[in-house]
Amino acid sequence: MKMLVFLLLIVSVAAIGSLLCSLMIAAFLRRRLISLNSDIKRDFIGKPLLFPARLTHTRRFPETERYNYWYDYFLIGIPVGLRGRVGNLLSIDSLPQRERLWEKCWFTIDPTYYLDRGSGDRSLEEKLHVFLKSVGEDPKEFPYAYLISVPRFLWFQKSAISYWYLYSSNRELTAMIMEINNSFFEKRNFFFRVTGDGMAVDSANNWSTTTTVSAKGCHDKLSLHFSPSMPKSKQYKGSWEKDIFGSPFEKVGGLMVSKSVDPVLGPSIQSNLSSNTPDGQVKVTSRLSSWGEPVDPLAAPGWIIARFIARWTHVGVLSAPRIVKQALRIRLRGKLTYLKRPEVRPGSIPRKETEIERRVWCSHVLFSMPNVLPGISNFLFDSIYPS
């Protein structure tokens, strides 16, 4: 028993030491932008940023069932089209399985996680174009895009909502995509156009940065230009039909209303999302807002990066347990009906089937058509139920 405790202690110390070493490397060593290849686009709206934030969730209707809670939230913003990594701190639109050991990063924006799952052969920009065409939109109408999402840390990846901000050739925010992932690993992507409130922006955002980067695998130097957007309004509003089961306390259906500021302006995150009844009554609101200044991974001193990593890395990992905790509190209060999960609606992406579910489905197909292609049926049966 003592030997087991001693071994566990050694493993724990080694794991903590490895994490601390990785933190120091990510924060202080070789923190420069390396492009995945030399064929990427050169002009972007926004730049890579680390956003500390706070998420507030409030039920407003019915009055007898009101509640309110909040927790810290951590997101990363990247210009869509940029591919590479910032030292060992941030991997952007690069497949982790293709990275060598010394190229692994603390945070990862993995392209396989977004929009349609898988499709690892496509970049985020390519997946965006495919999705826009699937909903009848012309990708050329949106030459710039900025993605804000919870990154992957180690093997953990869980982002309830990812925000795609789409810009016109005039650099104004004109549409958004909200990528919803529920607790049942189902996904639905909502495209909607936004309209400005017409209120003048307080001050012009005139920052602009040109960065010289190296391309992976060659000695070429590339000049990448990061520039601000050109908003004409303080806030942008849009809406979409809620066709996904997002909460066990909320029925599918109704209208979701989004109010957001342009995140590249500031830069900061201010996003309000409300769930409304068909007659316009606001039931639930979620507010995501910046909690302090964002950190520029290319410009911030190493000690600021190290402090940020130590303070905010665990936030993304603990977001799912916090959601479960609050759901249990609401459930135990007993004032809201706990709804059963409905069938996945057309247009949503279901979770991946389990091995048992796959076998049951294949068995159903085989036994319902015993006389159709018996040779193939026998082959499939043997592969599903090997002797």
C-alpha cells in the first residue's frame, strides 16, 4: 500500500512538473507566429487574442421560477484564414495529430471541431465556405471572418457556443453564425444576418499591425496584415429559430434574439442572447462579456502570459462541471419541469453513435432484409458479431 501511495505521489509530482515546464515554454520561449504554409491569405480583420470573460445566465419568466447565476469564461479569438501557431502557446487551425511533439501548444483551435465535425482535410475558412453555400449564401459576400471560441486544452474540448462574425468587403459586421453544442453532443449551426442600431461608434479604432512570420518547412518570410473592422453601429442585432434542445428546462422552439457588439472594436466581447416565447415574452437571457483587457499572445510580456495561463486555463476545463452543478440546483428546486430529450431535428448534427447503437442498427437492417444480397448480409453479420 505504501509503495502504491509512493508511486502515485511520484506520478503526481511528475505531471505537475511537466505542466509547469510546458507553461514556462509556452509563456517565455519562441513565442512568434509560424505560418502553417506560405499559401495563406495575407490580410485579416482582427488578430489572435485571449479573452477573459464572464457568463451570466438569468431566467426572467415565469416569475415564480426566476434564478440567476454566473461563472468565469475563457475564449480565444482568431481571424479566420490564419493557420499556424504562436510558439507553443496557441495552435490555430492546425490538426493536432500532424504536429510533432515539440510543436504541441498549450491551447488549440482544432478545425475538426467546428461546423461539420471531422473534415480534417479542410481549414476553418474552407469549412466556412462550404457551410455558407449549404444555407444558400455566397462566401464572396463575406471575405473576412473572426471566430471566438473556447480552445482545446490537452485532450479537453467543450464549447457550448462558438461565435463566427462575418464581415463585408467594407469591413462591417453583416452576419453571424452561432455554433451551438448541447450537453448531449448534438450540434446545430445557425446563420443569421445582423442589423446595426444606428448609434454612432464612440471613437475610431485605428490600430493596424503588419507582422513578419516564418512559414513552416521553408525559409520564406511572409508579411501578414491585421487591421480593425469598420463598424457603423455600437450594437448589432439578429435572430434565429431555436431548433435545438439546449437545456432540459427549455422546450425546442421559439425565437432566439442576439445582440452583440463588434468584438474587433475595442477589442471586447459583449453578447446578449435571449430565448423568447412565440408571443415575444423573454424567458431566459445569457450575457457574455469581457472581464478585463484581452491579452495579445504576440505582444504581451512573458510574465503576463504566464499569469494569464495560471489564472484562466482551468476555467474552460471546469465550465462543463459548473453547468451540471447549476442544472442540478435548478432540478432540485423542483419548480421547473425536467424535459426528456426530443428527437434530433433535421438540420442538426447528431452525436456519434456508440458501438452498441451501431450494432443494434446494423442488426435491424440485416434482419429486416434477410433475402437481399445474402452474401453481403452474412459478411456484415460476421463483422459485427465475430465468432
